[in-house]
Amino acid sequence: MQLAFDSADRLVELVHARRGPVSLEDAARTLFALRHVPVGLARELLTDVVEGDTRLAWRGAAVGLADPPGARTPLEQATYVVVDLETTGLRPGSAGICEIGAVRIRELEPAGSFETLVNPRRPLPAPISALTGIEPSALRGAPPAELAVRRFLDFAGDAVLVAHNARFDLGFLDVEVERLTGRRLAAPVVDTVWLARRLLAGRQKRVGLSSLAYFFGTAAQPCHRALADAEATAEILLALVGLAQETGATTVGQLVDLSAPRARRLAGKDRLIAGAPSTPGVYLFRDRHEQVLYVGRARDLRARLRSYFRTERQRPAVEAALAALER
């Protein structure tokens, strides 16, 4: 039993490190130190680990994280916390947080804010000070990261976390949260950069915070301060949620999927087409419940199916089907 627990922890860490589902072969090779392992054997070896841990789930021919708590919550009923950080540099661990700003959105309405300077316990570079307007002297009496982050976590609760370029902000938060709790953030995460890329394709190429604030005409203006940037991101989020609903998204889980980088959404799924023949035929995409998501016809099944995983963008209906594809 202890072996299963240790293996589950290692597999969760592997999925986090890959930032998406891991193929069954890779997972089995990593956990059991096997050089070559067929897919069928890999699934057998992994069954006790995956099905014995609520954090993990089968993702077609891969293993990924289970749907986060609240994934089925309707978009209009969810609570979101939009967070923005100012930092002393670009790399979590070597650089530190110097300001946290956050806005709570409940039932698509603003419902509170959070703001604190943070003592990064390292020098604030002059270019960062000039960019943000934060003076090093203001940080000396600020709470250290462990206290500031704990206060932020109390504010956020179990809300859906939202950030513009979430990999950056959540990367810094993960470092501090792991120091505090031994685990990374577990809340669902929506990245407004990728959400905008999906929903504004063909309408708006630039998805930087200032560009989107201008596009949507937000009242809050980004200015490289955490709370102001979080407020602008919150307005952008509300606009994007409306656009997501127009495409048929109704739940938090669907919004999270829409905001995931394409490579992460499709990770491991190309293995589902490994045996496709180069002949004419009809193909079906199915979800984990065996529901048919999409039906297509091709003169060359293999070429057509491979194109779905090599082309950057597909039609919205196809992208939605690929995101949910399991069979």
C-alpha cells in the first residue's frame, strides 16, 4: 500500500512537471524503471496507482489529473479570484514576490479585493522599481512571502484562480505554497492569455494585458501594479466568460479546458490514432462516457487524423471535440 502511495505521488509530480497528461508508456517507464513496455501492459501496471488515487484519472492513452473540485459548477455560479503579482525577477525560486493583488468575482460580480506589498528578502532591482513605482524602502516593513501568501490563500479560499499568463504568477505562488504546505495549488486555474487566444482568434492578435484592456475598454488600466492589473484582468475575464458561453461553454471545467495551451489539451491523445489506416473511411471522436463528439469522413484516415494534432487551430467544433477526446 505504501508503494502505491509513493507511486501516486511520483505520478502526480510527473504530470505537473509535464504540465499535462503523460502517456501510459512514459508513466510506466518512469514508475517501474522499464525500458520498453506495450500500452496494454502499461495500463495493467498503472491501474492500482491511477484508480487508487483521487488525484489521478485516465485520459485516453494517457494519465492526467482528475477534474478539479468545482469543475462542474456553472460559470455564472462560480467564485473566481483573479490574481496578479509583481516580482523581483522572472524565475520563481531565484526571484521573489514583492506585491500581490487580487479581485474576487462571485456570480460574475466583483465581491472584494486583496492587496499587499511583500518583503522579498532580496534586493529590488532598479529597473523593477522604476517600472512599478515600488520603492525598496516600502518593502522593508512589508510581511514576508510566507505570511503574505497565507493571507492570500485565506482570501482565495477554494475559488477558481485566474491569472493573465498563469504560468508566471502561479509559478511564483506554487513555490511559496509548497514551502508552506508541501503541496502545490490545487484550485482550478484559468489563464486569460490562452482563453483570449482561443476566443478572439481572427479578431485580436495581441493578447497582452494592455492590448486586451484596450480591446475590451476596461475601466481599470494596467500599470504594473498588482491590484490595478488584477482589476483589469477581472474585467477581461468577465468579457471572455461571455464569449465562452456563446461557444457553448457552461461549466468551470469547460472554461479551464478552453484556457489550457493547445499542447496541454491534446497531450498524449495523438496515440489514439496510431493504428489508423491510410484508406478512405469514417471516424468518430468519443469522450470518456463513450458519447460521440464529432463524426468526420476522409479519403486518407491516417493523414486526416494526424492533421488534427499538427495544425495549430481547428474550427471551434473540432477543437471542442479534441479537448474532450478520450476514445
